Amino acid sequence: MLDLATRAWEAVTGLYLGLRVTILALVRPKNTVKYPIEKVNVSPRWHGLLALPIDPETGSDMCIICFQCERVCPDRCIHIEATGRAKDRVLTRFDIEMDKCCYCGLCVEVCPTEAIVFVPHYEASTFNRSNLLYDLDDLRRATPKEPIAHGVVRIGGR
């Protein structure tokens, strides 16, 4: 008899707690964004589209054409070509197929000069897959005007 009363009491308190959570959720203000009109600010460390920043001192690409990002990419979506030798090398092609990209961030982490960065931009949908092929000019245009986070963030001095 005592066991039955205990189980009944637990069922009633469980029902009370569940209804309490539901009613509180109904009366709280909603956290809805009217998307096309209002937009959500994303973190600067968010993995959005990729961009190639230009060095403000020299006005040229920060890329030293080491091919590290092309080698480390698991999807093989980065294609780089250069002309010249050693210090005289010039970047002629830097294509990223964003439809293949898995946004893993390995290309950003491996770059020694931070010449490839993520941009907090999330509106890249399109009806045509060919629009997702970004060439050198597209990647330069995508560079944000304000500073963004670079490299790996160290937490706690590790």
C-alpha cells in the first residue's frame, strides 16, 4: 500500500513539473528572428565562407604559395596555381569549390601566414552549382573590412 502511494505521488509530481515547464515556456517572450528582414549576428570564429585577405602594407596577397591548404584539404576542393620561381612566384589561380567544402577549418589552421580565413557570412545558397566555385577575385572581394579572429585561440595558456 505504501509503495503504491509513493508511486502515485511521484507520478503526480512528475506531471506537475512537466506542466509547469510547458506553461512557463508558453508565457515567456519568444526568441524568434524574422529572417529575411532581421539577421542574426554570428561569431567571428564561425565557419562560413572562405576569403583571402590582402596585406594592407604591400597591397598584395598574403599567400606565400606554400600549397599547405591544398594538401591538407580532405575534400580536395582547393586548387592553386602559381607562375615564377622562389621569391618571384605570383599567384595565378586560387579556386575553392564551396559545394565540396566540409567547412572543417584545416586549411585555415595550417596556413603559416593566415592568408586564408573564414568570414562570418552565411547566405551562400544558390540555385546553380556553378555559382559555388569561387575564384581568386571572388575570394579577395569576400574579405571583410573589419578585423576578424585569426589562428587558433589558446585557452588557459596551454
